[in-house]
Amino acid sequence: MTTPTGSGPGIKRGFGRLVRLLFGAMFVVQTVGVAFALRRKRAVSDAPAPESNDVALTSIFGPLEFTSTAQAFRGGTLTCLYGGGILDLRGAVLAPGGAKLRIQAFNGGGQILIPASWRLETKVIGLGGVADSRPRIDRPVDAPTLSIQGWAMFGGFGIASEGPRAREDHAFAAEPIVAN
């Protein structure tokens, strides 16, 4: 009995090797990522003051929540390694020349809240990225501009003008929910 071309045991063994190779590579990438994150965590400094015009924010294996009230925000860095949270820039005023925020995300990320009137430019590479969920409106060419640049691997950031909303969880309601 003959087997159709391409369906023999050699193909199955080859596929099995490919799967093992991919899982092995993922294990190595994750192990190196954890080692890198632990090393970076030792060098992390305290969060800047809310009125700082330049920020260096880091979330490594933990949460981040920072609200800026800067009056001439120029940007800075945002690093999320196996962690993330919220960077709220709605109370900040951009510097006259705009601001540049450099991001790094590996298995992490979060939400960046900015005013709806700000223009946004992004240049983020990797297996992840930045998504702007603000309403699509025409912003003037001379509107304040936030430039986000960097990389995201297995993570990323969502841009919004409104913060997370509390959701009602009916799982523990006193009265059962009955479908009609």
C-alpha cells in the first residue's frame, strides 16, 4: 500500500521536531527575559515627582500607577517587564516642542491616558505595539504632539483619553440573574 505524497512518517517527525524547536526557543527567550528583568529591577530608582517634566518609569514584576501634573512635559522612558499599569498624562501640559516617550515592553504593558486634543505619533517595533483607541477627530497640525517610540515584545500599550471604567460584576449579586 502506498501513502499519498507528503503524508508519510517523515513529515510527522519533521513537524514534531519543529514544535520542539519552537517550544525550546520560547523557553530560552522567556528565561533570558526573566534574567534581564531581575537584573534591571536591582537598578530601578524611585518614581519621579508628579510635576516632573521628564520621567523615568519602570514596572518590573509589579504594578505601575503614575499621574503627571507637569507643566512642560518633555517625555522620558516607560519600561514594563513582566508588569504594567497606567501612565496618566491627562493633567500634564506638553512642552512647546512636544514630548517624546521611549517605551520598552516585554511580557508587560498597560495604558497611557492622554488628552483627546493631543496628536499622537508612534513608531514601535516588535511582537506587540501601541493602539490608539481615542475618538478619531481632526486635530490641528499645531496641536501638542506626543511621540511614542520603542519596542514591545509579547505586550504593548493602549492609548485612551478616559481611564478604566468600573464594571459591575453580577457573579456575586444577591438576586440570581434569570434569562427569559
